[in-house]
Amino acid sequence: MCLRRTLYKQVWTMSGSDRFGEHGVVGVVALDGVAQRVVLVSVSCRVLALSPAPVFVAEVLRASEAIDLNGHAASNGGGSSSSSSSSSSSSSSSSSSVAGQVAGVGARLTLTSRNGPCRSLYSDLGFVRVEDASKHEDEQEWKLLDALKLPPTDAEIYSVEFAAPPRQPA
């Protein structure tokens, strides 16, 4: 997974590989730090059967704790806004500080005929459905109330590496 960040948004990409070879970029997650929302999750059908989406989104939310969703250094000393390369092969580094940073993150799922495979994504991640009478019946609002409920990453199946964001032109 590689990090790319702008002033108020974080865009994360996921590259995949398996015993058959490299798949290249196969997913993207975008976070809006101002609105504290997941604004986009997209995973290629080439790797959908490998179930990378819950791991990808959970690891992005964990990593966003270090630079919080506004792109600022977390108040608990978890990181800095000029992040450097780091590596993690397991989510065992999750701590109670994560809950204070990403709990309350919202998301919307718009139901379509083509996104059936991802309809359980937010519930699988520990988000709860929020009823909103003003929304259309094909839209669902979700909220992460307890970030400690994010599922752990199985290090024997998934290897997670974070790269530094690209340099911004001066």
C-alpha cells in the first residue's frame, strides 16, 4: 500500500501479488479529514476473491491514526505530517490511542447492481449502520464507533508496507 496525501484528503493505493505474480495497483481508499469520512473504496475484480478490501481499509484507518485524518501529527505522538517510510507486517501495534483518532469516522455505501460483493465491508470492519431518513433507500450511512473493533491483519496471509508520499513540487 502506498500513501499519497493532499491538504485535506488522503488517498491510499494498494498493490497486490500472489504466487502467480504481480497484480499491480488493485485498490484505492480516499479519506476526507475535514468531514472525517471514508469517501471512496474501490478494489479491482482481479483480486476481489482474495478478500483484500477489509484488510486494506482497516490498515489505512490504523495508519491514518499516526497522521490523523486532517493530515496533522497525532496528539499522542503517533507520527508526523511529513511521514517517512515505515513497515508493518501485523496489526498487533494497534493500541487504545487508535480509538481516539479514528472512532467516529463515517462512510456511505450506495447500493447498486454492481457492488454486491462489497456490501458487508463496513459491517465486517466494525462500523454500525446509522439511520438517516433524509437519505435515499439505496444509500446507507455507516459510522465507526470503536476503532478497537477493526479486525486484525493475518501476517501469514498479508504483508503490509507503507511508502512515503511523493514529494510535492516546491
